Amino acid sequence: MTAPVLVWLRQDLRLADQAAFLAAAAEGPVVPVYVLDDETPRHRRMGGASRWWLHHSLKSLDEGLRQRGSRLILRRGPAHRELAELAREVGARRVHALAHVEPWWRNAERAVAKTLDLVLHEGQYLAPPGTVLTGSGLPYKIYTPFWRALSERMPTHRPVPAPGRIDAPASWPDGDRLDDWTLVPTRPDWAAGFRTRWTPGEVGAHERLDMFIGKASRYGEWRNFPSVEGTSRLSPHLHFGEISAATVWHSVADAGGSVSTFLGEVGWRDYAANVLLQMPDYAGRSAREAFERFPWREDADDLRAWQTGMTGYPIVDAGMRELWATGWMHNRVRMIAASFLVKHLLIDWREGERWFWDTLVDADHAINAVNWQWTAGTGVDSNMFVRIMAPLTQSPKFDAAGYIRRWVPELSDVADADIHDPRIRPRGYPAPLIDHPHARARALAAHAGFKAQE
Ligand code: FAD
């Protein structure tokens, strides 16, 4: 019998349009493996919300594999060690995997390639990261020209269907039991709101896409209004690779209508990967070096108030509570809440990046860092520290009354006109941590002082 090959799965937990599976299935028997690697150094351990998602996504992938005569083997430890050991047990030499941009995955790939024949395939993005280059062959720093160049290469490849059958090896190696990994919380079980909102896994991802397609042409009109479900909510599915960016692209483009704004957002994923490839420590350091000397405030009480949705700014609090309850927050509100932390509270953007990393089901190393640095004005692509977003103006502008009422029950009886900044605060709802004009003046003064020393 032909020797089996391994398929090493990471943030690509799908069978359709999965080049590693296709290549492996064409070679002979396949041993699909997921390695929970908490030991290879990474910028931070996988967050709690991501672990919840991962548990359900792995379960769903195993079901999909079993329908095709295969199964998912689970191992825990440094990826290179576990893969070498598994390959020895089953007599495999070759490993197929999709390429990833996170620095720790790239290190792991190098380590695996030392002992095994690692074949990396593309498929996480619209175009392979590192291939969208300027006329002089350099990577782009700014989104708009990057997107223009990427658009010229679109459409991306047509997605390939999942293999109908995947050959099993003569005997299956041992693996861990998913439940033994305790990825889901029990005491306390904080994931009740996650279960009602999400269906992790490939089937759930396609259902989510199908729900969105009918609305995609109105995305440009609705996407900034948090009270409306106007965006796709595909982000965790895309992060875990349960659906490919190519599948999303073609399904939405084929549906017709004005979908270019939406496709441009999907392009932001590619852009973030392109930034991380150039600056692997993007989540750790301000790209505008001078901001490493910015006088950030260290205020544990203010940080806690922000994290728990108790700032006294209803739109910020609604967002932070939606995040805690469901593992997701509307993009417009992410921008407002992030800006509030950095500019109103003058707290280092990395504290926000860290909190989002732990609480978002779509927590993505590249995307999170790029968006935090963009909002803070510390990134390669923005110099906006002095543009201070006004939450009390943003909230009525984007008609957030319904959203606030849903997530801040203390304000449920307040009239729409007052809910953005209630004059009388119901019992239990705090006064603003700082008023907007004062916060604005403080942020501008801190920035001016810091500029003077540059
Ligand atoms: P849609 O609006 O339907 O967009 C479709 C897809 O495009 C998304 O699923 C996502 O994959 C991609 N996308 C959309 N906006 C962006 C963007 N600004 N940057 C990169 N890709 C984008 N998104 C994450 O996936 N993971 C993160 O860790 C993350 N952290 C963020 C932190 C901050 C401070 C901010 C302001 C934004 C962050 N975002 C992050 C981007 C954005 O908020 C989410 O991708 C979006 O809200 C997800 O909802 P959706 O799937 O309905 O998006």
C-alpha cells in the first residue's frame, strides 16, 4: 500500500477549496492532523474566545472527514515534534499544509521542514501574501495602492469543491480526545451568548455566507449601522479558514449588484497579512517608532471600566458588552471603542489589542494589530492620532439607539433622543469617566508635548 501523507491543519479548518487536502488526497491515504501547540513561542497564547471557537470547529471538521471515510487526529505539543512523531508512527514522509503568515507559524514551518518533506500551498487569501508588489518590486505600506494592485489581479481562482472521499491509512494512529483539551469554559460558562449567535465549522460558514448574499448589495448602505445586521459576520469563519476568501469573493461577485465596498473589505485581510509579513512584530511595537516614547497612562481602573463596558459612554459600553457576551463587535463600534481607549483614556493601544485578542472569536494576529495601529494613528498607514473620534456624535450619526438598548439594559427605558448621552443616569449606570472636551484637550496636549520632544 502507498505510504500515507499528513495534512497539517491550522487556521484552514475546511475541506472545500483546501489545496493541501486536494494535493494529499491525490497522492494516497491521508492522515489529517491538528496540533494544539501552546509551546512554540508566539506573541501571546491563543485567547479564550478563540479556544471556544476552535473546539467546535475541530468537531465539525472531524464530522466532515468521517463522512468521507477519514477522521481528524489530534495531538498536543510543539508542532514540529508532534508531526515528526506522527509521521514516524504511520510511515509518512510528506506533509501538506496551507501557508500562514503569523511569525510563529512560519517558524514552525521551518522547523517541520528540517525533518519532513513539507509542501506548502496557498489559499488563505485572495492572493498569496508577499506577491502584491509595487512597480519596483517592493511591498505596499498603504492600503489604497495595495488594493488597487490586488484588484488588478482579481478575480481570484475559482474555488475547488471538497474531495468526495479521502483514503484512510491501513490503521489509524492514536490521538487526543477533544474534550480533554478543555477548550470550552465550564466554571464559569461564559459562552452561552456565543452558542446562540454562532455555528462554528464549515457548514456554519456556508450558511452564514448564504444568509449574507441576499443583502450583499446593500452592504455599502448598512455596514456602519450597528442596530442593523448589515455586515456578513464571516470574520471568525474566515479567520479559522472554514471558508476560503476565494469562495466568499466569487459567491458575492456572482450574486451581482454593487458589491465592490464589501470586496474591498475582504481585501483588507490581504492587506493586513501583507503588513505582518513586512513587520512581524506589528502587534508588539508602534510602526511610527516615536510612539514608543508616547506618555501613555497606566490606569487599571479606567482600563477595567473600558473592558467591562462601564465607561459611561453608551455606544462604547454597548460595544464592549456585545464583545464580552458574543465574542464579536460591530466594526463601526470597534473603531469607536478602540479610539476611546487610546485617545480619551490615553491607554496604550497594546492593552486594547491584548483584550481583543482574548475576547474576539475572530481574533487575528495581523488584522487585530493593523486595525489597532490604524485607529491609534501609530501605524504605517495612518497618522491620525490628532483626529479624535467623538463617541457622542458618532452614536446618533450611525443610529445606534437600538443597539445601545440591546446591550446596555440599564438604559432600556431612555428615549432614543437621549440614549446616546443620557442627562439623567439610571441607577447602576455610571457617569462618563471623562467628558469629551476635556479628554480631547488632554489627548492633544499629550501629543503636542510628545511631538515637541521628538
Ligand atoms: P464584513 O464587514 O462583512 O467584512 C467581510 C470580511 O472582510 C470580514 O469578515 C473580515 O475578514 C474582512 N474585514 C472587514 N473589515 C476589515 C478590516 N478593517 N481589516 C481587515 N479585515 C477586514 N477583524 C478580524 O477579523 N479580526 C480581528 O482581530 C479584528 N480586530 C479589529 C480591531 C479593531 C480595533 C478594529 C477597528 C477592527 C478589527 N477587525 C478585526 C476588523 C473588523 O472589525 C472585522 O473584520 C469585522 O467587524 C468583522 O465583521 P464582518 O465579518 O461582518 O465583516
